[in-house]
Amino acid sequence: MAQPSSSKSFFRLRKPVSRRQSLISGFAIWLVFFAVWIIASAAGLVNELLVPAPQQVFGTTYELFAERGFSSDVLISISRVLIAFAMATAVALPLGVLMGSFPAIEAISAPFISAWRYLPAPSFIPILLMWFGTGEAPKLALLFIGVIFFLVTLIMDHTKNVREELVETALTLGASRSVVVLKVILPAVLPDIVVALRQMLAMAWTYLVIAEIVASTTGIGAMMMRARRFLNTDEILAGIIIIGALGMMFDLLFAALHRWAFPYLRKA
Amino acid sequence: MDQNAALEIRHVGKSFDIGREQSLQAVSDVSFKAEKNSICVLLGPSGCGKSTILRMIAGLETPSAGDIVIGGRNFDGPGRDRGMVFQAYTSFDWLTVRCNVEFGMKINGVSRKHRRERAAHFIDLVGLGKFADAYPSQLSGGMRQRVAIARTLANDPEVLLMDEPFGALDAETRWLMQELMVEVADKTNTTMVIVTHDLEEAIFLADKIIFLSSHPGRLKEEIVPAFKQGQRIGEKEQAVKMAGYSELEAHLMRLMREEGRGLE
Ligand SMILES: Nc1ncnc2c1ncn2[C@@H]1O[C@H](COP(=O)(O)OP(=O)(O)OP(=O)(O)O)[C@@H](O)[C@H]1O
Ligand SMILES: [Mg+2]
């Protein structure tokens, strides 16, 4: 029988690759990236001032933490994200679940909330600065605004997808409305909510950087803007790396939380 | 008022609004009774309103005409006196089999000790003793449906409603489940109303068959399988061999065919 491609071919159509191959491929692409960067720097192909060599960037990253108290900036940034995100979750979770459970509540709040999604959060920065001054409040407010409307809508949509039969089963077992919401709809939708939180946390990092670059003297973004004034490109790149690493770390934490909290989703 | 009836459907009709000022008459003037502790089977072609009738008994839909009486009472909305088993899987995936079966009792304030005992009893009855601590995702389709049945029975409903409960199961599992239902009917005091479009299943399970015709759903014939002589039969192969079985099957087939022609 004629096969579309031999089983030994590297490019097999829509056949999953082995775990080993995917690890090697994933590692190799980064290796190539850094190799190109190192070679380009060493050969003088790029302006040293604009693109410092990778070893210098990593050296600076270490120096920032070890000698220049950069960890306090990092902690400030993390706490901003976590506080604003916790506030957004505290509002979005109950509201989204109620909107997804009671069409009457959806009818009131959905037209209002979905309209806000079309307003880019950074457009509020000038007015937030006027309202809240220059302290923590405007930054937290920006993150909150940037996340809350999407989060509510996502949670509402997931809640609506809870199968009607589950709700009806609970009702025929004698459940009241509040029992249905708290004991059936909420646990049924919780895994999806954690996924939604994971997606939105990545968005919160984006708004954090905007807030800190535009209007802050502390935090990772502010450090990068300071570095720009002194043409310290290596510090700017170090900041980017740290932000990326933090984003990835929180993403992995959420993935771990999901696995830990919902063991029943794993197939036997 | 009939003292022997657990459930009475009186001249019940249901029309659905289907938009643009139009409505669809799904069920029209249906009346029947289910005697206490009996198995009543609703049979009929697809779309004749079987699910709609069952959902009205459960309180999940409101009749547009007539009324439904459970143990002499009217009702408004769903309640624990009318437990329902759906065709689709309804296991609460985040709870173990034991907690699924305890769910109804828990929300109705049954004490913990009593709950444990009853749950264990019904889990054993449906043959899932070894799986009490498993999660539904670790079970096969037939096993999950048994969890749903145990959960509903453990909640001690007066009437057990089942909408094609074994439709998604393979033939062998389906026989076992049918035999299980006969066993459950004998061992508990539950009145059952079971919807099916499987003739064999209807004949095997029914103390009484309510045959419905379609568009709109009306009562066509009420049939008591006379060949059973008032006795339930425990095994499928036994039923098939009995005198009168094939006559009844042929009769039901004829009814089905008449309805099928009506659609053309
Ligand atoms: N919520 C609804 N809105 C509008 N029409 C409905 C609704 N539910 C049922 N119907 C209509 O009522 C009629 C009866 O439906 P029902 O589901 O009760 O049939 P059934 O006998 O259970 O069929 P099946 O054997 O295919 O399950 C159908 O014509 C169906 O389209
Ligand atoms: Mg149906």
C-alpha cells in the first residue's frame, strides 16, 4: 500500500511527535536563537550599545538582584499584579457565576459590562492619574479595569455552558436555587474558571508593564525606563527577561493549581 | 380520586411558544394513571411528546392544560418526591460515587450516619460496591448510569421518572440494567414511569404500557401485558419465551408502523 509519507520521515503529516523529540526541538530552537545573538555580538554585526551580548544581559540581571536591590522592584510589581488581580477575581467570580445562572441578572449587567470591553484600558490612564494621584491606586485601578470586564464575561460564558441536565438533576433531587448555584453550578464551572483566571493573569502582566512604564517610579517597568535615560540597554533587556520569567512562573503555578485542585478530571 | 394511584395525569396538554406568535402543540389531552409500586412505560414514535410528559411530571415544564397529581397532591415545580434519571450522563464529576449517591440526602438534611448507610445500600444494589470511592470519570457509561439511578433511589422519591435511561448503553448492559430495574421495583416501594422507544424494553419492564401517537402527542392505547398475569419476570430470556410475548410485540410493532405512516 502506498503511504502518503514513509514512517521514518521527519515531516509526518499530523502524527504526534515523541516527548523526547519535542523536548529536543524546543531546546534546539532556543539554542539557535542565543547562538545567533552571541555570534552577531561577537562579530560586531550589531551596535553594542543597542544590542548588548547575551552574557552581558545575564550578568546584568544577576548584578541587579545581587547588588542593586532590584528584588524590591520585582516584589512591588508582583504585589501590584496579585492585589489587583485578587480584587478583580473577588468581583468577577460571584458576578460572572450569577450572570451565567440567572438570565435576569445577565439582562441587567451584560449590556453594561460588554460595552466596557471595547474601551482599551490604557485610555483611562490620564483620568486615573487625575483621580487617584501618583500612588499605588491608579496602577491597581488600571490593572483592575483591564482585567475585570473580560473576566466577568469569560466566567459568565463558562457558567452558561454547565449542562442543563446537571441543573435539572439537582432540582429533581430537591435542591433549592441557592443549592443549585453553590453545590452544582459552581463546582461544575470551577475548573473552567481557573483556566480563565490563568489566561487573564497573563493580560494583567501586560497592563502592569504599561502602568509602570507610563506612570511609576517603582517596579520593573520603572526600572526599565530609568535605564533608558542612561542608555543601559542591558538593564532594559534584563527587565524584559524578568517579566517574561515571572509571567511564565505564574502560568505554571496556575497549571499546577489546576492539576492539584481537580484530580477528578484526570482520566484513570 | 383513586387511592391506588401514585400518579394521575388528567387531560394534560402542552404547547410550546416557538416564536413569531406561533405555538406548537406537543401534547394534547393525555390522561393515565400509574398505580402505586408499578412500572408504567411510555412508548411511542419519536417526537410524540414522551419526554415532554415526563418533564411535566418532574415539574421541569408546566402543563398548558389539565393537571397532574402525585399521591393526591398538586405541585409547583420540581421536588424530591419525583426523582428523574436522564438519558445523558448527569454524574457530578467532582464527587465520588458515594458522594454522588449521598447528594440528594445531604441537601435534604438526612443525618450523616443515615446517609452513609442508605448510600452503601443503594450502591450495592446497583452493583457498584467496589467503586464507591471512584470518581465518575473512572467509570464506564453503564456504571455512570447506575450511579444516577442509585442517587435518585437513595433520595427516596415517590415516583421515579426515567427518560430513555439505557438508550446510550450497549445491548448487554441494557439487559442487565432492565433486570436491575425489575429487581429494584420489587425491593423498593417506588412507582416508576419509564420512557423508551425500544419495544422489547417496554414489554419486559411494563406493568402497563401507555402508547402515544404523534403530532400532537395523544393517548393511542393503554396496554396491560396480559401474558405476565400480574407477575414481574426477572430475566429477559424467560420473558421472550412466554406465551403471548410475541403477540404483544407484534401488536406494538403494528401500532408503531401506523404512526410511522401517519408521518408520511
Ligand atoms: N422546549 C421546547 N420548545 C419547543 N418545542 C419543543 C420543546 N420541547 C419539545 N418540543 C417539541 O415537542 C414535541 C415532542 O417532543 P418530545 O421531546 O417530548 O418528544 P419525544 O417523544 O421525547 O421524542 P424522542 O423519542 O425523539 O425523544 C416535538 O415536536 C418537539 O420538537
Ligand atoms: Mg425524548
